[in-house]
Amino acid sequence: MPNRRWFRLIGLSILFILLLGGCSFDTIQSALDPQAPIPRAQHDLLIWVSWLSLIVILGVGGVLFVSLIRFRAKANDDRIPTQSHGNTALEIGLIALATVITILVVVPSVRTIFKTEGRIQAEDITADDIIVNVTGYQWWWAFDYPDLGITTANELHIPKGKRVILNLASADVLHSFWVPKLSGKRDLIPNQDNQLWFVTDENTPEGVYYGQCAELCLGAHAYMRFRVIVDSEADFATWIDKFQSIAPLQASTQASVQLVQVDPQIEQGKLLFKQKGCGACHAIKGYSGGAPDKPNLTNFGLRNSLAAGVLEMPADDLELKKEHLMRWLRDPQEVKPTNRMPTLWAQDDPKADEEIAAIAAYLLSLGNEAETQASVGGNYGN
Amino acid sequence: MAISRRPAAAGSNLPGLLNRPTGSGLLSWFTTIDHKRLGILYVLSGFFFLAVGTIESSLIRLQLIAPNMKLLSPDLYNQMFTAHGVTMVFLAIMPMGIGFANYLVPLQIGARDLAFPRLNAFGYWVYLFGGLLFLTSWFLGGAPDVGWFAYSPLTSLSNNPGHGTDFYMVALFIGGIGTLVTAMNIIVTIVNMRAPGMTFMRMPIFVWMVFVTMFLVIFAFPPLTIALFQVIMDRSFGTHFYDPAFGGLPILWQHLFWIFGHPEVYIIVLPAFGAISEIIPTFSRKPLFGYPVMVLSGIFIGFMGFAVWAHHMFTTGLGAIANTAFSLTTVIIGIPTGAKIFNWLATMVGGKIRFTTAMLFAIAFLITFTMGGVTGIMLALPPFTAQATDSYFVVAHFHYVMGGGALLAFFGGIYYWFPKVTGKMLSESLGKIIFFLVAGGLHLIFLPQHFAGLLGMPRRTQTYFAGYGLEIWNSLSTIGVFVAIIGALLFAFDFFRSLKNGKPAGNDPWDARTLEWSISSPPPVHDFDHTPISTGVDAFWLSKHPEFDHTDEAEREELKKLAAEIDDHGIHVPGQSWWPFISAAMMFVGGYAVIYHNWTLGVICLLMIVMSTFAWAFEGIGGKHVHPEGSH
């Protein structure tokens, strides 16, 4: 009996090793592929403890295996084994061994805690730090840069190499901020000022990082995602400029007369945005006041994702961007069940396709004004 | 022995509202106050809810078999995992431990029932009605959808206007009453009703673990009850304990819940430790290695269980100092747990190991629990938990402890004690197949989930997207569920088959060591014809092998005299009673009154409960005296 069991176990382990060989651990939201100092420290701790754990499991398993073979009852052997009740020295020794393992686990852990988890006090914040007020809503994220006057949603841009300090707040229920490759989790709790900070360094590749809400917030919790974009200093400056260069609301109404906006579809979309009521919720700097507790769409055309990270909006694929945006506008519940974006067109509305295309064209033009002008008659013309 | 085993002379029969029933038909299962029958009811109810929880979990796993599945909507999915968690923790696994305790504690300490048999029946019916109340939420507008730890402010009326949350709060509130009274009952029993000679350090280890567990219940349930009460007040009467708009702090719920919630883990797992600690010595033909260390480590684990709650809250912003403190207290628990695992191994070393199904389950428990233990140590480290908490890594961890650990141990316990309870053997050959399916299935379900979590899959998410590398792990996990279910179905088949056609078991089929094996299978209604005596931890084994018994003759004679004194007027077998069932049923109805704010009904139920309590108190002694052959 024991032999069969162990053959089976060995077989299973081999199967698993094969599986592991065929599976990659550097997937887009993997904590096993850290790209910033804090997740690297967390990962190092995991690896260290995993080795210790493996030793413990193999030790226990090994002793068990040997005992089961060596001390199995043999047929027709009725002798009663020695009735030993214990062995004080052995027990003290084993407890001491467990204590040593515990210390080996705890020491690096505590060092990492104080390296990665301390709160940064107000007086320690430098002008170099990027400060962002993060507010969790069911089921999206507001990112507000108080020092830069920028408000955006679901995509956090940060410059490479800087320290990022997030002030976490929740507008409704609990949420949790998690970008495995850049930072561990921290909960967003109503009535509680939580802080999370992380840093990127020269080894952090620039680009898009995937994050997701990790604390149950009902409804579309699984769809409450976000992106962090690590920019070079120059790209970050350009990104800031795209926001800061937009004139505020009052000024823009006067200026709009002079604006050369030659694409009629975009013009139509811009009008529809207000007519269909989008502007009642969604702010667009310079055009729409919106509501403060709804996603801000300023420079929407720069986004890499849609509906809080649910649909991809790859910068180099305008067709896909448009297709995804139209799918979302047509039926938000199909893309992201239970979310609070209204469905604005009836199934059989004959004008739906045209209107949705126009609004999509307008939204995608935001932040891409120069490019859009150039491509009139191209992708966006039809 | 402070409590006399002999009630005052019968005859003081006051006129009762209902006569104490004496029947023995199906109806007598509702009025029984026999600890053995109630133990059976607990375990069967546990299996019923285990089946319910398994159906829920297989729907969850089907939804997750591939990315972007639409089998369950987000709302239904939230209800499904909430109901699964509550059902498994509160209605399936914990009651199984209590059921084992109910059946075995009196038998192992040589008593003839619990100290308060009717209270015991009350405890069972309250648990069952609490569970049924929870179950009916599915048919009355939907189960709760807030997760089994129901974090505030998800539970507030504005965030959750349906009745699901009320069902959660009220059902746990009611169930908690049942668990509390049973805990007190068992503690009183263990303290007062041990057989002559059974000092605390001669108690079977299972009894010890139950003893510790019941103290945990008494200290852990009040914080939960307070928190439940606060939310019921918030939702029913507009108080603002957890309303952020009025300065309420949602984090308070987390503290109160986990001060209960962490000990709850040990409430589930300590009886499992106890069962394992009986199975391994029996099938190694050796006494438990290091009995005093096993007892003390159990006490230490239970005690420390109250000092670790905030490790569930490492990412709530407690700060580096608090995280360090709670990390250290948690890791320390690894030491007594490690001692237990060493001692189980050392029990086998030098023994003569028989590979019965019960022993296979115990062996699987040992490995599985060690794996769940080391991931527990990992999760006690805040820097790692910052990544792993609320991910599938945690899901994998606690299922290794609860499912792979406690449940495997209870399966082992069923195989071990089924012959005693029914007088029939379960099939050993089928049992081995069942073992491989159940244990293998559990590992196939939960091992991949560690990887899914570390690859960025948060728990409680209704779906995942393609392209995140999560497909293979989730598919494997779902396959595992069906492997385990095949095992469970085979088990159910064999269970009923053996009840009818199993081989007769005899008194002591395993050459076991504790007192319950000294009596017939199934035991007579009065348990022991003669009050047994105890001269060591393995009292029955010592009586079979007096050459190992080093107690001196004088002491043994003294103990026998004490035992004879207890028996000299015959044995009083308690009667039956309707009142525990009726008062529990009134709580059940009253629960709906609270949920639906029907205060008239509520007051009626309250009056009925008060009335049944009076009727219970004054219904008279009932029961009868039996005189087994050879006693006076």
C-alpha cells in the first residue's frame, strides 16, 4: 500500500514540475516578476522563506516516508512495539530547531518591514516626490495630482526614478490598491487616511504596469482595474503639459471660435457628448464640468485602457481603440457587468452607430489634437 | 466530582405542559437529549451543509474554469462565495468538530452524558435552525454577498439594501448562541465528570483539544456577537456604529471580527488535531509521543490565537510597529504547531504502522497541514503579505488548513469511529479509493491556486481576463473539484451501504487505546454498564495489557471502589424533552422577525422562548433507572 501511494505522489510531483516548466511567471500582473525596489525586497523574502519551507516540507515528508516504510506492520507479527512515551531531550531539541527556523524567517522579514512599510511624515516629503490623491469608487479609480493640478482616472502616470506617495481614500466601500510589479497592497478605507509609497529605479523598465482592486467591493470588483505608466522624465513632462496647456472652462468657450477643428465627425461627437448627457457626469477640462465623483475624461485619447482597465486601448492601434470604445458606449453592461455607466442607445436606435462613432472619434481625439488634424480623411474620416 | 451523577429521587413530577416524551420512533430524534444521538445529528447536519457548500464551490469553480465565463453574474458570484464560506466554516466543519466532541467526550472520559443533556439538545437545534435560516436566504431574495467576513461598510443599509446581509448577521447571531451553550456544557462535563482516576493529565488527547477549543469558543464568540449586534442595530434601528458619514470607523469591524475569526480557525482545527492524535497512536500501536508537550502546545496555540488577529489586517495601514508585533506573535505559533507535527512523526517511529483508511487520512493530514502551515508562516510576514493577501495565495493557504487539514482529519475520524457509532465497518478497499480521490482532489484544487495568486489574481473576483497567465492554474483547480466530488459521492454511497450491510465491527476493531472502545458498538444508551476507571492516558489499552500498567494495586482498588459507589443505585438515563427543540424553533422564527422588522412576531417569539424556558425548568426529571447485569 505505501509503495503505491508514494509512486503516485512522485508521479504527481513530476507532472507538476513539467507544468511549471511550461508556465511562465513573468506575466503582466505577476508578483513573481518584481520591477521596483519594494516588490523586489518582498520577492527576495518570498524566495528565502520558500527555500526554508521546502526544507521543512521535505524534512517532514522524508521522515514520514522513511517511517512508513521502515515501521510498517508486517504480516503475522503480533509483538507489541516498545511503548515509549517521549524523549525529553529530543523534544527540547526539536522545539529548539523550530525556534531557530522561526528566527531565520523573522529577522529578514522585520528588516524588510521597516525598509518598506514606514509612513512618510509630512516633513520628510521633498519637492522631488510625486504626490497623488487616490480615491476609490465603485468601480474605478480617481487620480488627483494636487501639486500639478491634474485630475484623471484609472491611469497613474509617474516619472521613472521618483518616489511616489499616494494618499488613499475611499468614497464608498473598501478597496485595495495593488500593482504587483511596482507595489504591494494598501487598503482604501472610508474615514481613514492611508498612505502608500513606492519607488522606481534605473532598473524599472518604462511602460505600462497592470494593477487591480484587491478588496471585495461588490458588483464589478473583478473589473476594477487600473494601469500605472512609468514614463521617462521627458515623457512625463509632455504628459503634464498636455493637461496644463488646456485652458480652463470659461476661457475655452471664448477661444473655441478660433479653434480650427476641421473634422466634422469630431465636431459632431463633441456636440453629442453634451446632448446625450455625457457631460453631466464626465468632466473634460476646457469643455465639460462633469461631476467630481465620476471619471474625468480629460485627454482621454492618451489612455491605454478603457472602463477601468477592462479593455485595452493600445496607443499604436487606432482601429482597435475605436472598436473597443464603441463596444463600451454601445453596451457598457456587456463589457463590465453592474457598472454605473448608463446605456444611452436603444437596441434598435437607427442613429446609434453614427452617433457612437462620432462620440468615439471625439473622445479619442482628446490629447491627440495634433495627430487627429493630420489624419483627417484617414482613419477618422470614415 | 462536584456534580452528582445521581439525580434526586424521581417522583417530583410537576404538572408539565407537555409530558416528557418516551417514544423511540422517528419523532424521538427531535426530542432526544442523548449525547450520542446529538453527536450523530451534528455530524450528519455537518455533512448536509458540506454538500451544500460543495455545490456552491463547484459552481464557483465552473465559473472560473476559463476566462470571461458568464455562468454566474457578479452579484450571484458574490452570493455564491459568501454562502460557500459561511456554510463551510460555520455550518459544516465547525459543527463536525463539535459533533465528534459531543459523541466522544463522555465516552472517552467514562461519563454517561454531558452535564446538561437538554442544553446540549438546545445547542444542536439552535445551530441547525441558524443554518437553515441562512440557507433560506437563497429563496428569499438572495444570499448575502459580502464575503464570509462581511467587512464594513459593505454591510451598511445604503451599500447593501437587500436582506442578504440581515440573514448573515441574524443567522450567525443565533448559531453563536448554540455554540456558546454547548461549549459551556462540554467544559462543565470535562471538569466534573471524568472517570475515577482520570486526572487532567490522564485525559485522552482528543478530550484535551476539545477542552481548549471550548474555552476558545467562550472567549472568541462574544466579540463577534457584539459586532453582529452593532450591524443589526445599524441596519434595523438606524444607529451609526459603522456609518462613515457619521464618523463610524469601518476598521473597527475588522478588529472585532478577527479577534473572533482567528481563534475560530483553532476552534475548527484543534478537534482535528485531537482526532489525528487518537488515530496515529492506535495504528502505530504506540502511545502518543510526548503527551504533555502535545497538551501544552494545544493550550499555547489556543492562547496565542487571541494575540494574532491583526495579521489579517497587514495592509489596512496599521503601521510598521503594529505589523511587526503581530507578525512576531503569529510566527511564534509555528513553534508549538511544529512540535505537534514532530510528535506525530515520532509516534510513528518505532511503531507498527497499519495502513487503514483512517491512518491514510491522518498521514495525508500531516503533509497537507504542514504545507498549509508553512504558507501560514509566509503570510505572517507583512512584506510578503503585502503581495499575497486578498489574492488566491491566501485562498489556497486557508483551504490547505481548513479543507486539506481539518476536513481530512475529520474524514479520518469518520473512518476511525464509524464502527463504534454504528457497529458496522466501512469498506476498507473502497475507503482507499475514496482516500486517493479526496486527498488527491484537494491538492489538485488548491496547489495551483498558490500560483494564480502570486500571478496577480485577487480573490473574490467573478472572472479573470485572458492574457494574464491564469488559465492553466484555474482549469487545473476546477478539475480537482470534480475529482474530489467523485470521492465524496463514493463515500456517501459506502456510508449508506455500510450502515445496512457493513461487516459487524465488534467492540474494538482497531486494537484501540481509549475508553470508548471498551463498550459495545454501538454503545448502549447509558454508555457504560460499569463506570470505568482510568490508570493512564490510554486507559483501555492498559486494561488490555496490564503488564504496561504501572499503577500500584492499592490505587487501582481505591478507584474501583469509587466507581462501584457511583453505580450502586443503578444508572439514571435521562428522558426526552420537547422544550429544547421548541425554544430553538422559536429563535428560528424570531430570526425572521428581526430580518423583516416584524416586531409583533418578534415579541411573540420572545414570549414563547421565555415560556418554553420555564416549561423546560419545571417539566420534571423524567428518564429512568437501568440496572445492567452485574450492578445493583
